[in-house]
Amino acid sequence: TETLLGDINKTSVSSSIFANKTAAVNSTSDPTIQGGEATDPQTKARRNVVRKMMKHAWDGYAAHAWGKNEVRPVSKSGNLETVFGSSDCGATIVDSMDTLYIMGLEKEFARGREWISTSLNLTKMSGHISVFETNIRYVGGLLTAFAFTGDEMFKTKAVEIVEKLLPAFATPTGIPHGRVNMQTGLVMKEPKSILSEFGTLHMEFSYLSDITGNIIYKKTVENIRNFLDKKVKHNNLYPNFLNPTTGQWGENHCSVGALGDSFYEYLIKEWLRTGKTDEQAKKMFDEAASGIEQMLLQNSSQGQTYLAEWKGGQLEHKMDHLACFAGGMFGLAAASVLEDTNRTKLMNMAEGITETCHRSYENTVTKLGPEVMRFDGTSRTFDSSYILRPETVESYFVLWRLTKNPKYREWGWKVVQALEKNCKVEGGYSGIRNVNDKKSTDDVQQSYFLAETLKYLYLLFSDDDLLDLKQWVFNTEAHPLPIKGVNAFYRAYDTLDRSRILHLEL
């Protein structure tokens, strides 16, 4: 039978996890990271369906691609064409750990921990690897596992990886190159770095400094932030490309979708993660939100709220599925605003964008949303694939927590049903090449499906105290990081040794 982690045989996972679990039982102030089951039967049953989906996705990976980065669930083999190449670096394992933990899938978590402890070694990766993807999936996943359990091994592994990323930051501007060779430390020197990549490092690097006492990581990302803060931005918008050597902006292209998205997300979230003390992050977010509202926020002739892109001096009326996270982002911003007018404006933006993303799902044969949406008669071809993306259900989850409007749970349940009907295969879950073709599987189970999509759906059908948004902030891969000053699992370096001694004495 499957039980919660606190009930398992203590020999199967390191003892430090159980010291933590014991402390959690004895403390009324520690955050809830397991349990959180809803009381009403329907919500409870729906959450259990999502848990079974996670078990199916994990089992397919474990059976057919263990140690590989991802599984091809139709052909039942390892995916050799991931963002991390064909290496045996277990991206799905690291990405899944916190989801397994909160769902109480103890045997799976224990097996994953053992693999990370003995086999995780990113020098197995050949060629130049994305700094951004490595950070959000590996570093983020390991940091959350450390926050949840207090297991030093996870922190040590995170440090090893970040140290291998640091050569990318050796530029005249401090803006990193996008790719680094994990074996040699040599970087791929390209003339432009991408905003959403170099702007999506701050939360993880800053938290890593706090739990290790090594200020280098935080200083590294503060250099990026300070450089961007001083740059001239037209209409408070940040172009998607910047030359890391000269510091000059690239082409005049601004987007809250691909190439821009999580940069904006990390501004508001790092302010929240620091207990609302990082005022620079908040200032930059407020300025950018103003620019987004004035320049990119649009309403279609059919009444749909969307975020267009600014390209070459004019609007392009398209919105990526990636931009659907913005519903949750603006919702979080609204929840932290004291002034009524601004709060209402931000929440209207949040709910309007999320409604549009929901409609994009409803308007397809499979009831899954396409990679790109176009508005008002723009007839150019667009990407109609669905690659198990989480952004829409992420916004459903955040807005459910903030508004308690039951429609968000209903919309989420529709996504669960669509995934089961169109994406479930014997070896896991596959993306689909065309949202209007029910038999167009792409034979890839993305690691983020387990890290993000299934986690957000599970939390949507859980009580608010499970990963309380007042105590946790999710990185862009849905790995929750503890909020400084309020979360007892923050595990800052200067308090860690004392707490460990306390546990031993107990």
C-alpha cells in the first residue's frame, strides 16, 4: 500500500528526512508539505485521479527510461533528443521529486533520492547545455527537495551544478551566455542572450546563497538585475535579446510569451520570496507591468483579453501558451497590492488572460490548448501542438487559491479528462502534434509534466494549507521555494547547525 512519507520504513531514506518529519509532527508552526486533502468527496476523488496520473507517468519513465532524461511513452524508450541531449542525467527524476513528496509516493521518492545520491552527475552531458534549463529543473528541484527534507545531499548536489554554470557569467556585462559545456566549463559565445533565460536565475541562486553562506551566487544574479535596472527601456518594456559582451539590446521584440515570460515572473516572485524585502525587484515589476498593460494588453473583437507581442515597432496579435502563466503572475501581484484600484485592475488582467487561455482549450477537438493563439483574423500558420504544458493550469491553481471561484476547479478537471483521453498511453503521457487531431501523439513525456502540470492540478484539488502561498513561492518549473522570514523550512545557513544539534538532542 502507498502511505505518506512519514510512515515509511526509516531505513529506506536518509535519516535526516525523518529528523525533519519528526520535527514537523511536533511543531504547529511548520508548513504543510503533505496531506491537505479536501473534505468534500468530489474534490477528494479528483485529486486522487491526479495522484494516479503521476504514478502512471512515473512508472512509465521508471520502466522504460530509468536514468535517462525523459521517456518516449509510445515507443517505450529513452528520449535521446531532450534539451539536455541524450545523456543519462535523470532530468525526470530530479524534476519529479517534490511532486512525489507532496503526493506521499514514498517508494518512488526513495528510489529517486538513491539515484540522485549515487548517479546524478551532469558532466555526463556532452556539448553546450542551457544554463536556464539546468537551473530551473535541476537546481530548483534539488533546492525544494532540500527545503522539504533538510537532507544535505540535495543541497550539495545543487552547489555542484551551480558551480559548473558559473563560467557562463564571465562576461564584461555580467549577463551570462546561454550555454556552457558541463565537462570543460567552456561557454558558447553567442552575440545575444535571451531575457527569459538570464532573467530566470535569481530565485534559485539567491536562495542557494542563503542556505550555504556563499554570497557569490546571490552577487552573480544581483549583477544581472542591477545592469538591467540601469538600462534604458522604451515604454518600460524589456527587449527579448541582449548582447552579453556590449550590453546593447538586440532587435525590438518584446514578449510575455517565449523569450520574455519568466523574467517578469521572477521579479514579483523574488520580492515575495524575500518576504517582500527586495524592493528593487518590486519596483522593476511595477514598471514592467505598467508597460505590459499600456503596450501589450489587448482585447479582441470577440472580447478576449490577451497579451500581444511588440515586434519591429508594431503589435503582433498572437499569444503563446507559455504566456498563460501571466494569469497567475498578475493574480499574485494583485493579492499583494493594498490600493483597491490597482488591485482590481491587476486581478481583471489576471482573470481575463486566464479566461482566454481556457477558451483556447475549449475551442479544440481534444479540449487541450494550442502552443500559439492568434487573434482578429491573423491568418498566418501557427503551432497547434500541445506538449503537456502547465501554464494554463498554473493560473487555474493560483486564481482558485485567490478567488475561490469554483470555475477554476471545473476548468482544471476538464484538463484532467482531456489528458486522460488524448495523451495517456501505456508508457506514460505523450504530447500531441495537433490539438484538433486525437491521434497525433509526439511520443515525448516532458519532465515538466511531472514537475508542473500534475503538481498544479493536484494542488488545485487540495486544501489551501498544502504549500500555502503565504509560505512558498513556485519557481518557473513549479518547484516551491520557502519564503524568507515566515517559513520554518527556510533552513538558512546560520541556523542550520543549531537546528541539527537540537534534533540530535531530541
